[in-house]
Amino acid sequence: MAAELRVAMLGASGRMGRSIIPLIAGDEAGLRLSGALVARDDSAVGQDAGAFAGTAPLALAITADPRHALADADVAIDFTVADASLRNAATCRELGVPMVIGTTGHSAAQLAELTEIARGLAIVLAPNMSLGVNVLLKLAELAARALQPEQYDAEIFEAHHRNKVDAPSGTALALGRAAAAGRGVELDAVADYARHGTTGVRESGRIGFSVVRGGDIVGDHRLIFAGPGETVELVHHAQDRLGFARGALVAARWVVGRPPGLYSMADVLGL
């Protein structure tokens, strides 16, 4: 049997934390929850991590102290907010604990800071841990390379629950970057994030985004290539968060023992 892998869950009280902890608790392949971290003002502090996540008690109290949460960890999974993920990454580098970061909404400056931290720490950073979504990203790049902008307009649609704070979603932006890469351009040079009023004729080569926030939508993403006489669509629909959670655990197993660097789920999946 493989050696036990001790996992610290950073963001234990969030939607993803409450999806990942039961998978760790029920895992028979050597995973064990070794720490559970939340913000200092979170009402979950002091509660049993398993019971809070809706599974059997684990005799492990949720803490607001990052060093305590990471003390016995072989790997950390971070689903927090952008600022907190940077602080957690810096602590993980100090302690030598490799990371999987599924947190989204990082600014360019924050991404640069994570890149610098990754010079001394193995980090898997992905806006979406779903295995299906990451296959979709590869397909998006291939499709964009074949369906050139002179004839095919690229549009990205995404929908999430009403409590999601960043828009477009990290996955939508990743789809945009994949499509832009397929066409040999940078997304920032061709993205249209908003349209209002008299916008004029659509400019060839632009990649448009549209966003829905409402209810409890887990996550829908659609990349559309609209060309002469046909439309090509690449779609991912998440029925629940278990796909993201399983992908995060695949990444956690993969990143342990890797040399320092900033990795993606494409690296994890060999894409």
C-alpha cells in the first residue's frame, strides 16, 4: 500500500472545502486530513472538520492558524480568496509544503507574486480542477488554431451561483487564454469583457465574454466559434462540485515530490 498522504485543507468552510474533506475522509488509498484552515472570524473555528463538512467526525479541529493547519501536512489544497492564497503560499514555501491552488480572481501582480513563490515551491495553480474542463481547455486551443478569426468569431459564456465574487470566472478566462494561444495572440489584446449601447460591427479576431450570476448554479462554460454557415460549440456543465474536488486530489497526489515550479492541470494530466 502507498504511504499515507497528509492533506491540509485551506478554506475548509467554503463550498470546495466541504466537498473535498468528505472525499479525503472516505478515501481508502492513503489520504488523511491533517489540517483544516479558515479565516479568523469564521464561525467554523474550533469545530470538528469532518462533522462540519457533513461526514463522520475526524477528531480534527478547524483552526485559523496557518502554521498549525500546515504543521503535519505533506501537501496543501487552497480554495480561499486571492489575498489569502498568497499568504498561504508564502507560509507553505517557508514550511516546504507543496500546494494545489484552485482559488481564482488573482490580479496580474498577484500572479507574478505566486510565480516568484513557485521558484522555491511546487505549486499546481488551476482556475478549475475538473478533469473534464482541463481537457476542454486543450480542445479550445486546438479548435481556435483550426478555426481562424477571419471567418470564425469566438465567444465565451459562463454562469455561476449568485455568491461568486469574480467575473468572468477563472475558467472562462482560461478558455479565453487557450483560444487566444491557439490563434497566436495574448488574450488581453483581443478580449471584449463588456458590450453596451451602440458597439458597432463586431471586430474580427476579438474574443467576447458574457456572464450570468444567479441562484445556485455550480458552473456552466461554453466556447462558441460562429462561422459562415455553421457554429461549433465546446461545452462543460458541472452538476455538482465533486468533479472539481476529485481533480484537486489528483493534483495533490501528483505535486508531492515535484521540483519547484508553477504547474497547471495540463501538466498533471500530461496534456
